[in-house]
Amino acid sequence: MATGRLRLRTGIRATGHLRARHPEAGPLGGTGSAPGYGYTCRFFIGIDNDDKFKVAKRIIGANGSNMKEIVKKSGDVAKLRLRGKGSGFAERDTNEESPEPLQLCISCPTQHGYEIARTCVEDLLLNVYDEYEDYCEEHGLECEPPIIRMTERPVQSHAHFAITTGASQKRDREREGLDRRG
């Protein structure tokens, strides 16, 4: 840190809820091109990607180095995708960036690999957030210090899909709005 001040980031805000199996899900509940990727989460970056700070490039790293390192540490089983506004990632259905806020998604077939990847992403984001605060200070910009905000979706069995309808889906959506301190 250029300024030498001590920064403590406590209270990772997270929301969790049960997920119904997607029709394209693999045996562990994953979707799309990654069958079996049952442990998933999304980290909402909280910083808009722009041409000056370039948060997306800082997250990805030179030639994807940050993402490759996290995948390697997970045992080469985690899959990471930077999605949303400013990500440069074209969605399969629309062939365009998602209009959602910038987010880093993790999916993994093993709990151990998932936990390693999740911890590595948290560490990476804390470093990027420190860089962002320094950048704002150096350029005389007022910024709200970003905090880690994520949603997590644990593995669900096939039986859960059959009972997740109507009222239980509404409860899942309502739970998504509740904060869980960790």
C-alpha cells in the first residue's frame, strides 16, 4: 500500500440459498458446458470497469495469470468466469455482455477445490480493493471502499428439483436478499 495506512476488511457479506437443478445440470447440479460443477458462487466486484483503473484486467491478471493460478491451486478443477458489464465476456445466448454488474463466478465439482478457489478469489479481490482505494486517493476521487459481496449456491440433489416449486422458489428468492455475516 502506497500510503502506509492499515486497512482491515471484516465482515464478508454473503447470501446463500438452495438451488434447484437446472434442466442441463450434471450429476452434481452444475449447468451448461461444465457438467458436474455443483459448488458455485458469484463475487460481485462492486467497481465499474473503466479505461483508467481497469478492474477487469487487474482481476484477470497479465495473460490470465491470476485466473490460471487460482485454477491451479484448486487442483485444476475450478472454473472461473468474469461476467457482466465491462467483462468482455459474451454470453452464450445473446453473444453480448450481460447487463448485470461485473462479477466473478466460480464453479467446481469438488468441495475442497471450491473452498480453495473461493479463498483465493477473496484474497485477490481484497488486493484489488486496496489498489482501488490507493488509486482513488492518488487521483483525488471520492470512492466508497468496496467490500466482498458474494452469493453461494451449494450442491443440490436431483430430488430437490422436484420439490422446488412455487412457494419454495419464492422463499429462495427472498433468502437471496438476506445478508449472512461470515
